[in-house]
Amino acid sequence: MNREILINSAYIAASILFIVGLKMLGRQATARRGNLLSGVGMLIAIVVTLLDHHVINYTWIVVGLVAGTVIGLACAFWVRMTAMPEMVALLNGFGGLASLLVGAAEFLRIRIGEVTPANPGFTAVTIFLTILIGGVTFTGSVYAFCKLAEWLAGRPVLFRGQHGLNGLMLVATLGAGAVFAAAGESATVLAAFWIFVALALVLGWTLVMPIGGGDMPVVISLLNSLSGLAACAAGFVINNNVLIVAGCLVGTSGVILSIIMCQAMNRTLRNVLFSGFGAKAAAAAADGPGAVQGELKPMSPEDAFAVLEAARQVVVIPGYGLAVSQAQHAVRELAEVLERNGAEVRFAIHPVAGRMPGHMNVLLAEANVPYEQLVEMDAINPLMPTMDVAIVIGANDVVNPAAARDKTSPIYGMPIINAHEARTVICLKRGKGTGFSGLENRLFLLPNTRMLYGDARASLQSVVAEFKSIAAA
């Protein structure tokens, strides 16, 4: 068996492992094995690629391997779960940057005559697509990272003629790409190359600017998809089959997830990307017909204990506040205490809760919350009127009744968890500000809602301490 057949056979095996691993990621019970299988597939692909005769110097490969290993281990140990959304955004960005560099390196190799493509036109188009998608992914992900890390405001950044300017830049980028593909070896090709590289990087930044913080889960998913498409295009550039397959898998799964999340918000992908959601939320919805008159009614941990001690049906609705306060272990302990007290506890998970896809599931799994207690939005809503207490931890838009009642609200029509239908709602919140999207939550003003202010973890621990003190007595 010659080397090329061996390499491609290994690539097929790696691709099968990717597909099986991806399927297993769809269920929590098999997710770890799926992740391991996919990792083994990637290891096979990397090792076999290093056997390729085109690799003539392993020095920089070893340097990159060591540096990447050190950085990866440092991130695994030191990056907190709170920072996981921005970490994912950054990893998406670096994936796009890697593809961009692959495309640029191949172009430079062709320019200096080191390689001669069999089909120059096709190679030029794939290089252009690799750099365009990779550049947009990189700077778009960096902007998303800055928003998620709160280095930049979560609200959309809008200005007059913004979409027109983005459209003009896209047309100019495509024009430069056409010149690049058609110019052959003339001096024009180099100018066109640098023009579309620069425009791709600027476009990534400006395309994410008008997207509000509340839509970041969809943006993260979409950027993940783009990083896969960039890798797929890079696979065509360097004629690497496993890179093409892996890129297609990431690209298509990201698109599917983005569509699912948009459906969960009852919005189109176009609306998410171009509507500037949340920019004028307060002004548009302040006096809407669904406005609720009332006041915030604070309560103490002792008051919360008194309510929960008598409850027999309790639902916990987590949001980003759970991640900020690292309260997942405290809420699991509270659930255990409530169950010993005779209550049935469920965790209601909205598809877009948190700031990345599956954020709440990951946090609760880390705290060893039984998967059987996690209930999807469509399953919990019919049961909500039977709930004695709904505990909302840092969630905002996903429990906002304005989505169902106020036609002037930007989130009107978005499916929510009907926390307001529970007999009593306890909202844990750090302060009186709005959520990440900038919208006021009408739930906080309802007659059956009480506000438990402060750090969520400390508040939950105080409630648990009340239960333990009664048990000890």
C-alpha cells in the first residue's frame, strides 16, 4: 500500500469518527464518549498528515504543537465557566484566522513559484473564499468576544447608512476577488489580494456591530459555522480531504443550530443579523399596551425559605446570572434540600438561555444535576400553573411576559418559559438593571413576584442554611 492510499484511508476512518462523535454529542449520556471519539479522529488526522511527503521541516510544527498544548491546558484549567462563551468566540476566531493564514500562505507559495496549481482558476477562487470567510470569522469573533467579556457594551452599535456601507464593502470585496481570480500572474493580483484581505477583516467587525448582546448565542453558533466553512475552503486550497469533511461537518451543524435557536426566539436569521435588536428597546416598549403597573418587591433569604419550605412543586429557571455567580453547585444543593423536604424539583431550560448554545446544560452538568431533572421549554410550560414556586436565577428575556403581551416589545412573539404562571416567583438578581439585551423584564413587577437581591450563590447558600438550621434543631 503506497503512502497516498494509507493517508486517505486514515482520513476516511477519521471522518467516520467525526460523524459518529458528532451524533453522540446530541445526548448527554453519550456526549463525553462522542467528544473522545471526535478527539481520536482528529489525532489520527493530524498524525497521518505529518506523514505526508509535502512536510519537509518539522521544527515549526513541533513549536506550534508545544505552544498550542500549553495554551490549551492553561485554558482548560484556568478559564472559568463564566468566561466560557467568550472563550468559544475566541476559539472560533482563531479557527478563522488559521484558515486565512493557510490561504495566504498558499497564495505566496504560488507567487514565488514554489508550487504550480493544476487548476489556477479554481485555486484562486478557493483562496479568495478561504480568506474572505476566515477574515470575517476572525474579526467578527473578536468583536463578539469583546461584547461577551463586557469590554464593549452589549447594545447594538448603529449608525445611518450602516447596512448600505456593509453592502458596498461586500461588493468591493467580491470585485477584488473577481480581479484576483482573473488576473493570473499580473501585478494587479497582488493589489487585489491585499484589498480583499483588508475588506474581509473590516467586514467581520462591522457585520457584528449591529447585533445586540441578547442575540450572542445565535452569533456564536453562526461564527462557529463560518469557521468550519473557512476550514472546508482551506481544505480545497491545500487538497486535504479530512479538512474538507471536518469543515463541512462544523459548517452545517452550526447552521442547523443557528436556525434552531432562531426558531426558539420566533425570529429569522435575517432579523437577528440586521434588525439591531435592543437598540431602542426601552423607548419602543416603555408605554406599550402590555405594560405592567407595579413595583419591585424585595424579600430576604429568610422569606424565601418560608415560601420554599411549604412548596411541593418547584421549578428552577437558570440564566446567565447563574454563570456569573458560579451558583450551579449552590442551586444543586438547594434542590437536594428541597427534595428531602418532600418537594419535586425541575430545571427548565430555554434554548437560548445564557450566552452560548447549551450554556445552562453545561453549567448544571458540571454541578452533577441529574439530567432527568432538566426539562425543555415546551415540556415545562403546560405544567407551570401547577408550580408552587418558580426560582428565576439571572434570566431575563427568556421569562419576560412582554413577549406574549406587548406587541410593541422587540421580543413580542418570542417563545418564553411561562414563569409568571407559577403561584410564586422568586427572582434572584444582582441589582435593578436590565438584562444583557437592554430590555426591562415585566415579570419583576407582577403581584406574585418577589425579588431576592444579591449574589445568587450567596443568596442560595443563605436559603440552604435556613433549611439546615431547622433540620439541626
